[in-house]
Amino acid sequence: MAKRKSKTEVLKKRSKKKKKSILLSLFKWFFILFILLCLLGCAAIAGLYYYLSQDLPKINTLKDYRPATVTSVFSDDGRKIGEFYEERRIVIPLSEMPKNLINAFVSAEDSRFREHLGIDFVSIIRASLKNFQAGTIVQGGSTITQQVTKSFLLTPERTYERKLKEAILAYRIEKKFTKDEILFLYLNQIYLGHGAYGVEAASENYFGKHAKDLNIAECSMMAGLPQAPSRYSPFRFPDRAKQRQIYVLNRMKEDGLITNLEATEAIDLKLDIKPRKNWFIERVPCYTEHVRRYV
């Protein structure tokens, strides 16, 4: 009986060792397979990066930002009597933009702008969830850097290849430019509705004042425009524009950029939206045409 028992125990031990050996072998093979897949994945990403990088535009062109701006014609007594432009844009330095204006755009468009390196996966997921809950697009997933990339360097078509190129360029821009330099490009280039490009032209368009003189309520109203300038136009759809302004103010409050009292006061403030101007009509058309030809 003792011999049989010992043989049984030996067989059990051998069986256990065999099972352990099989499991260990499987683990090793799975580990090797995992490493191979990782290497193949890295090689595929590197190959795709190399392929997409071949014909990407140079980001150094952004260093010498000189867009076509407005040429104004004045009479002898200093009255503006005409304008010439392809896009109504007035470039101003970041130092002439109020802090609340910059903060409003960052909160509305890219609250993690100071933290990411061009692509923000956290914001993409968050925006997708909020848009799903709202049943409409209330928040975008593109970073400010991506929007600069779209506006300056890429064509507008929507393809997966273009999105990948956009991501690569956004990362390169973040490595080459400071955050303030990116904001300078963005806030002077962005279209804000009714022919206004950049915050200075839009400030004149909607409020009849310079951007540096905008209050929190006006800043938040303008910061709500990039998502859909026509849909949130204060001229055409004041109620929609107000709802969008409230959204921006709430985002600023959540980001700790304004207090609850400041948000409430801005919401309650009745904005003085100036009558819409037609910038294409000159007061003295014959004279301004003569000036245009001379220039």
C-alpha cells in the first residue's frame, strides 16, 4: 500500500510539473508574440510617420506672419471714408488683447491648451460625451494648435490622412513655438463672422471698439463664435449668441478664470451690439477708387 501511495504521489508531482511547464511555455510564447506585435506596431507607426512627413508644409513660414490686412482711406479731417482688403483683418499683438479675451477663447475652444503638446485625447473624449448628451455639437475636440494647423498649413478636405498630417504638424508647432506665439497666430487669423478675421476686426464689427477695451461679457460673446460664426451671430440670432455666451462664461468659471459673481454679472449685462456695418461701401467711391489704383 505504501509503494502504491508513493507511486501515485510521484505521478501527481510529475503531472503538476508538466502543467507548470506547459503554462510557462505558453506564457513565454504569448510574451514573445506580444513583443513582436509591439515591434511591428512601432515599425508601422514609424513607416506611416515617414510616409506622411514627406510632403508636409514647413512650419517655419509661421514665424514670418504677415497676412493681408485692411488698407484704410481717410479724408483731410481724419474721417475714414473707405477700406480695401481681401479679408478684413487687423493684426494686433497679444499684449493688446485683454486677459479675459484670451482666457475666454481658451476655455471655449481648448481648456487644456497650456498642458498638451498639440493633440489632447482627454478633450476629444470629453467633447464626444458632451456632444452626445446634448444631441448636437456644443464642444469641439480640436485643439487651438490643430486649428492653427488647419488655417495656415493644410487644405480643408476631411480625410483620415489629412487628420494624421494635422496631428504631426500640431506636435511640431508645439515644439517650435511658445504657447503665446500660437495664441497670437490663432486670435489674429480666426474667422469670427460677417467678414471679420481676428479679434480686433470682430471687436470693431460687433461692439464698435478696440479689442483691448472689451469687458468680460463682450469677450465671452466673441469667444463663442468660432464654433459656428453664422449660427451664433449676435446680429442674426441674438438668443443663440446669448446661450453660447453663457456656455463660455460657465466654462471660464469651471476653469477658475473668473468668479461666480463675475460670471453672473456678465450674464446679466445687456450688450451694446452695434448696428451691422457694410464695410464694402465707401463714402466717397470715386475718390477711394482713385486711391486704390494709385496704391
